[in-house]
Amino acid sequence: MPRKLIVKGPTYFSQRDEDLFYQWLDSIPSVGSVGGKGYEVHIELKRQPSKADLRELLALFFRYRMDMEPLAALKTARNEEWFAGNEKAFWHRPVFGPKRKT
């Protein structure tokens, strides 16, 4: 499991919007610390996100128009079926990319 996610984005529409972004991120139990550099957000994880935590991260990234690809690294054998296996989920393509023919 990655200990740190480095993500491009987010898009804020006001100062309050930015404040709420960080409040939301800080409220997710598996998130340890949050920082940034330029247009990147650095998210340090304390542990593997639970299903509820991962759903919050997916919603947050989607809402704030963030690059969702780094979340693919959080796929585990335990969450693979609902997280990666549901190709109709709103997050599937942004996280895992288009289905490729082999």
C-alpha cells in the first residue's frame, strides 16, 4: 500500500470551497496528513483506507475534479470486486482507465 498519494488538482471555486476541501479530507479516518506543492496535493495515509474511507476519497476527488488515477494503487484483494470490478461505477474509468482489449 502506498503511504503517500500525490494528486493533481483540485479545482476550487471560492476560499470557502478550498477550506471545505481540506476539512473533508482531514475527516477521513485513514488520512494522516495533507500538504501540497504547487498544483499538487500530498496525502499521507495512516493505514489502508476502509471501504467507507475509499468511497469518501472517490467522492472528494470526483467533486473537486482531481486526477483519480492515483487511487488505483489502493486496490486490494479485499476491495477489488466492488472497487475495480464494477465497470459501470462513476469512478471506474477515471481511476482504472478505459477497458483495453488484449
